[in-house]
Amino acid sequence: MAVLSFHSLKALANQFDGHVYQDSLDDSLLVNDVLHSCWHRYAWTHGKREIKFIETITGALPIVVQIYPAF
């Protein structure tokens, strides 16, 4: 089960594999849950005060770009 909310990208990255990706179509955030072989989708709440869990993805992924850590 995914953690339901985070206060920062760093906290989200630390919970999973250390990388956070952004969906190029809807700006949602994706992280790889290696332990359970799936991906979790998160999104910023209004005003970017908190990151909330949206869904777990087990199929094909959208086109993503790594946003944390920055290159």
C-alpha cells in the first residue's frame, strides 16, 4: 500500500527509490515502488502544500521526466 501524503519531493523520493518523475501530460508525480513491482501516482494539492496519493499503476507508463533529484 502506498503512503497517502508527503510534504515535499524529497520526502516522497526518500520513501521509494530516490527518484521522482513527472508525467508529461498532466504534471502528476510518479515513483517506482521496487519492493512491490509497481508505480504510484501522486499529485500536488492546490497551492502545492502537500503531495497526495492518486493511484497505483501496474501497466504501461506514460512519458515521464525525472524531476527529483535535479540533474
